[in-house]
Amino acid sequence: MEKKRIVTGVSVTNSKPVYRVITESGKELLSTSNHPFAVVREDKVFWITLDNGLKIGDNLLVVDSLT
């Protein structure tokens, strides 16, 4: 089981475009192009960004609850 982690810093930038990623279930995620997503490909988890190849059809790992 994954451990809960505490946020230790936040970056604010007004110079990067923000993209909307919409999942098949209708969830909308807002992200800069370099934000990593956990993606399952061939039964392995990879951290993929929009910059390095996140694509339509990828399977994202999404946390529904931390309890």
C-alpha cells in the first residue's frame, strides 16, 4: 500500500500554458505540459508528460480516495 505524503512545496507560474486532459469517464484534469501522469502500458507503470508522449488511449492511474 502506498504511503500518504505531505506536500512540501508549490510552484506558481503564469508563463506556461495549461492543458485540459479529459478521461473516458469524463474527469477533467488541468495540467502544464511537463506535469507527470502515472500511465499503465504493457502492465508496467510509467511517468509520462504531455511533452514526452501522453497520448489518447493511455490508461491513467487515478486516485479516487486516500483512505
